[in-house]
Amino acid sequence: PDMALAFHDHDTTPAGTAGTIPGYLAAAADSVDLTFFCRGGHGAYPQDAVDPILMAARFVVAVQSIVSREISPFDQAVITVGSFHGGLKHNIISDEVKLQITVRSYKPEVREKLLAGIERIAKAEAAAARAPREPEMKIIEGTPATYNDPALTARVMTALGAALAPENLTHPPAEMGSEDFSEFVNAGVPGVYLQVGAVNREKYAAWKKGGAQPPSTHSPLFAPDTVPTLKTAILAETVAALELLK
């Protein structure tokens, strides 16, 4: 394709609005499965075992030093351990612990440094604890950062401004969420990814005055203001398509 166009409802902008920004908009995301292998035993005799829970707990703390001490403060980076599973009983030292980690970044070189750092620290903690074998790290899925082509973005935003009125045109900040629409851009197709406001305007106004923040898009409580959100999305998509295909 000559170009790519995408829309996504947005949980921090009011219904009836749409917009985007040039350049990076959403982060690269990698899902990492990490398993520490140790030597199980009785909880009363830890000297006869190698404890994977202690090892993995040290790793969870140490791995945050990659973001705080190895990545420039001007580069976006996140390492979150979302799942920690190990052990079956109070008095038993397990022989393995499994972690699930999400890694977020923008620049390819930062992405590589984060993943390499996770593997390096995991191996170091295993060696320090006398583990019988190195941990196993698998990157089970990943997607690059979403980058909006500046020239296409300018064309689409100009057309949307005329169709929606300037006050309904948004410029949402870049986020650490991710989007596999980026695969088009990564393959060399210029793309524009836009956010369509979905928050009820009254609830949005109340939030801005100090009320509760609306639920995020992945929350079970997320409920777009259906009619204005759909109408704006359909109008924005039509206007953008007509502009890019004329």
C-alpha cells in the first residue's frame, strides 16, 4: 500500500474530538517469559537448596536499574514484571520461578538495550545464587513503536480541522501503550494513527475539575459515549480517506 490510516478510541479526550501528533505516538512492546531454575528442598533446610524465589525477587528489584541507570532520562523506557509464579507450599523451596515481563520503549537502540539488560541481570542473579543452570528467556511477542509520518499527519490534521472545527482537534501526547498498526510503518508504509475521543463530555469536565478519571480502554468499566464517538470517528475516517486518496 502507498499509505496506512488507523483510528482508535481514546480514554482521556472527550467524545466529538479527534487528532494525533507527528512522529512517535505509541511505544514498542515486548512480552518476555523468564524462568529461573534452582534446586528445590525443604524450607527448614535452605542450605541444602537453591531458592528461586529469593533469586527472582532480587532480579525484580535489580532489573529496574536498567531504566534508572542505563537509559538516558530523555529516552522513554518501562520494564514491568506483571506476573511472578513460584512455589506450591509453605515449607517447600521450589525448583523454579516463572516471570512475565512487559518492556516498552521508542527508539530501537533503547529496545535492544532493555532486552539485553534483562538477560544480563537474570544470568548474573542466577550465578550469584549458585543456580544449577542459567535462566531461560523467551520473547514471545513484540511490536515496534508507532510512528506517524509527519507529512501525512499534517495533511490529515488540516482536513480534520476543517471538518470538525479547530476546537475539536486534539494533539494527544505520546504514550507508552503499544499498537501493532506499527507493523505497516515498520515495513516501510507511511502511516497516520489517530485517536478519537470517547469520554462523555460531562464526565470529562467533572474529571478536569478534580473528579474521578474515566476508566481506561482496557478496563472492564470502559464505556465510550457511543453516538458522538461513532459519528466523529466515521466523519474523521471519511475526511482523512478523501484527503489521502484524492
